[in-house]
Amino acid sequence: MAIKNFYSEKHNQKSIHGGTGLLQDLVLFDKKDFETNLSFISHTVLPPGTSIGYHSHHSEREEVYVILKGTGLYTQAGELSKIRSGDVLITGINQSHGLENNSDSDLELFIFWVRK
């Protein structure tokens, strides 16, 4: 049984895909923890004014963002959408996307990355 608490684990501060500012990121589980094609699950916090840079998925993978708290702007294939707590965002194979926290509060999400 694998149990981790993302609120008590230490997050790393880093820039993701050339985005603005430093995010707090914690890979909870990676491919060694799974028997399927799930590659990782991470908990990520974007402080106000930070972003995950717009980038392309040139490999055979899909990515899912589950927005836990906050609001922001999500861009996929050049289309901009307002997002909020409870939204689930899917980026498919060979698609591009980015996420920006344009609010005054943290934007918190889970990221799931799955290989084909």
C-alpha cells in the first residue's frame, strides 16, 4: 500500500517549461510505483503571478490537470480559458498547453502524466 500526504511532504521550488516564477512541485509517485502506463502524479502550487510555460507534447503522452484550489488562465492549442477549483483539464498527444495564475491566491493542482 502506498500512501503519501502532499501537505506534509517537502515540495521543490522550480520553473516548469520556462514559465514565470518559481512553483512548488512535489512528485508523489513516478513510473516505478505503477504497473500501468501512468508515469507520475504530482502536486503543484502556482503562487500568484506564476505560470507553467506554454509547451508542446511531442511524445506519446497525455496530461491531466485537476484544479484543487484557485483560479487562473489555461491555454490549449492557442485557445484561452478561465479555470477554477473543480475543473479537470486534459491535454492530448501532440497538443500544446500552458497555465497561468493571474489571481491574488495560490492555484493548486494535481498533474497526472500517462504514456500511450
